[in-house]
Amino acid sequence: MGRYSALVGKRVEARYRTADVHLSAVGTLVSDSGKSIFLEDRFSQGGREKTVRVEIPYQFVIRVNETHAEPSRHKPLPAHPSKKKR
């Protein structure tokens, strides 16, 4: 049983490090293998559904906290940015 197995299926924020940089990822904890945790987030981009899955090995995890915050929904970028005319 993994350290974070109680949080599987819940929305979490994971703080982790890569080299000297600390990063944060928010998503649903979909798996805890006992060596790594896996976060997944689904979103729409360009009218298509996308899924991002991140694997974070235990040795890089700083902390994992349950969060109830909904993912921020940004205004989609235009397909073709308008160019300024001179």
C-alpha cells in the first residue's frame, strides 16, 4: 500500500522538486504505485478534450494535499491571432 493511497480518486495539489526547482501540480490522484504517484487532469483545448498525466517519483515529492479548488477555466486563445495593420 502506498503512502498516498487514501487520496486516490481525490483532487490534490502536489508540490515536488526537479533539481533545484520546486513545482506544483493540481489534478486527480489516479494511482499510487508505492514508488510514484500519478496525477491526471482533463481539459478542453481547441474544441478537443485533452488529458495530461504526470508521474512523480516518491523521492521528489515534497507534499501532497487534498484540494477542493476547481480547475481554472481560462478564456480560449483565438485560433488565428489578429495582426496589427500599419
